Amino acid sequence: MKKILLIAFVILTIIACKKEETKVDYAVLQGTVKNLEDEDVLTIFNYNQSFIDTLITDDKGAFNDTLTVSDNFYLLKTKNNFIRIYLQKGTVLNMNIDANNQGEATTVTGKDAEITKYVIAKDKAFTNLTSNPQEFYSLDPTTYKNKVSQLKDDITAILDTTTIHSDFKEKEKRNLHYSYLNQLKIYEGAHGYFTKNKDFSVSEDYTKELDSLDYTNEEDFVFSDSYRNLVRGYFMDKSEEITKKDSTISNDMAYLFTLRNIENETIKNDLAYNFAKYNITYTNDVESFYKAYQEITTNAAYAKKIEATYKKLKAIAPGEPSPKFVAYENYAGGTTSLDDLKGKYVYIDVWATWCGPCVAEIPSLKKVEKQYHGKNIEFVSISIDEKKSYDKWKAMIKEKELGGIQLFADNAWQSNFITDYQIMSIPRFILINPEGKIINSNAPRPSNPKLIDLFKELEI
């Protein structure tokens, strides 16, 4: 009996004295970034493109941060560079980055570094294949399909040579297949666009592999950006079916309607939030949009963010005083403020020289300007180019013979006028009345016949 008690005592002593294992829920990210401009910063975003943190760098570009993470992909960004990395609980990653070297890290070392090395190699292979979109998406259907299939096989071979743990490999191989399927899905539209053949269509069996795809896999939805794109596209297609049957329903509302019946809360909340955070700033019916979103979401954090945007949008509703821009540089000389234009309607084009859709609107804008020359309306174009593109802005105005009032915003995307209007993508058009009040914070584009209808309604 004494022996039994002694053994029990020893076991209890060992258990009591054993150091408790600490569960780590963070990753350490450290290294250096060179060629970082004075106004530039190194930021990190999660897989959902949501901002996480600004990594503080010293005067030599060194950074060292501890981040609470889930096991997933993350994005490191500077103004001229972005790098996808993979972090999991316990990762210690050391990176030497060039702020001007697009998509690449000079060195990657540390615990779990092999995964990030693989991710960078994969992204580089994809970038090399698609570096010339015009050429790539103009390929005939068979050649295109063979190339994306070969890319999947090549990257899978790279993955197989690594010693990365099996859990990641299994999910990543599914991810590579989703990427392949996603490329097949977008081919028809991309090919038609780059070949200027609006009537182009693929054969019925070209995307047959998509027919059996499960759109309810939560694990793959969180892990795979390509799978998320496929799921998003599936519900976009469903929303188009609704608008074709009933043209009175807007595209925005139709998409939100399709999300209501999704049973998986993670997928439903993610799709709804990522759609709402951009599209609520563009919808013509903010109240209905916000109400529809509220009826869908069950994620309190997401709901709070959309509510904050909704409250800001109420400040730029029709009839409200317009936010102002002050002393923006005028291409013609001097500076111009919104108050200088009181007494006239003001049609504002927010654009940038690097924005393809913005440049595509120029011919239509010039035509409308000519039609309304001498009328009680000013046409104002505000460039949100970075300061380094200032000369490019001036050159394009001269090259394209742009008319109207050409202004250069004081702080690009971060200009108060831009943030006050909740502008998250461009081009963006705004119409203000002679008293400086908003008529439409998301006015029709010059290429849209509804713009002239609006001008006629206002008797401009």
C-alpha cells in the first residue's frame, strides 16, 4: 500500500512540476525594408483585404512587430510593392524587402519561412504568365486552357518538393485547382474585352468542371482567394438572373437578395461585408441598401463598420452642403477652391492618370463639355495622382487636350475632399448645385445618356 501511495505521489509531483505549455496565438514579423520613401509606410492586411497594422520602421528601415494571427495569407504593402506572405501561430519571419521591387522579397528566413518562400515563387510564376494581359487573354481557348493547366501542374510540382506540413499542402492543392477554375471562368469576358469582340463566347463544355463545384466549403473559403472569387462569381451570376427577370431591381439589391439564403454564416457575412463596404458608397439608394445589409449580417464587427460608413454617407446625401476642396493647384495657373465656383452647377470628375476607366471617359467628357460650353455649369477634373506623378498629370492634360478646370488634389486618396465623399474607387462623378449643395454624390458618367437627361431636368 505504501508503494502505491509513493508511486501516486511521484506522479502527482511530476504533473504539478511540469511547466505549463503556453499556447501561442501570435506571429513575429521582422526585417528591413529599403528604398522606403519619406511619406511611405509598410502596412499589413489580412486575407480579407482588411487593414491590420502599420509596421513601424526606424531610420534604417528596420521593423519588428508581434501580430495576433490566424493561420492564413497576409499582404505586406508599400506604395510601390506588395508581397503575399503566410503566417500561422508561432511563425517567426524575417524579411528583407525592397519597397520598389514589385512582389518580391530579397530574403525570407525564420520559422515557417518555407511557406512564404513558396507563396512568393507561386505569385512570381503567375505574374510571369500574365505580365502581358492583352497577349495572354487574347489566346485562343485551347491554348489558354493548356497554359493555365500547365501553370497549375508546375506550381504543384514546386509545392511537392517542399517540406511544408501536409495540412497546408492539402489545402493549397485545392487552392491551385480553384485558381485554375477561376481562370477558366473569367476567360470569356477577358478575351472579349482584349480582342474587342463583344459577341465572343466559349463552348458549353469549356467550364464544365465548374458544374460540380461545392460553394459551401467554409475551410476553403477562408483559405483560398480563388475559391472566394468563384463563390462571389456564383452569386453574382444568380443576381443577374434576378435583374433579367425584373429590371426594376438594381444590381446591388439583387446581389444582397441572393445572399440571404446562404446557410453558412462565415461565407454569408464575408460576402455581404466585402460587397457592402464598397458598394454602399456607390448605390443610389443608401437607405434601402443599408436596410438590406442589416437583414443579412450576423457579424457584429462587420455591422458596426458598415454602420459607420452609412452615417458618413448621410452627410453627403442630396440636399446636404458639399464637402469642400480648398486651394487645389490649377493647371491653368494659381489655385481653385470649390467656393470660387458658387453660383454655377459644378460637375466634378475624380480621376487619375493611371486609371484606365477614367481615361476611357475622357472622349465622352470632352463631348459633354463642348455641348454645355457657355452654360451655367463648370466641369472640374480633380486628379488624385501621387505627387511623383505630377509631371505625368500635366503631360496628359496637354496630350489629351483636356478642357474644363483641371485640378491636382493636395494629398491623393487621403485628400479631405476625397475621404469626405467616401471615394474608394475611381472614376467618380459628383454634381453640385449653384448654392454648393449636393445633387448627386455619385452622378452618371459622361458616357451614360442619363447624365444629359439629368442636365435637361435641371434646365442647365
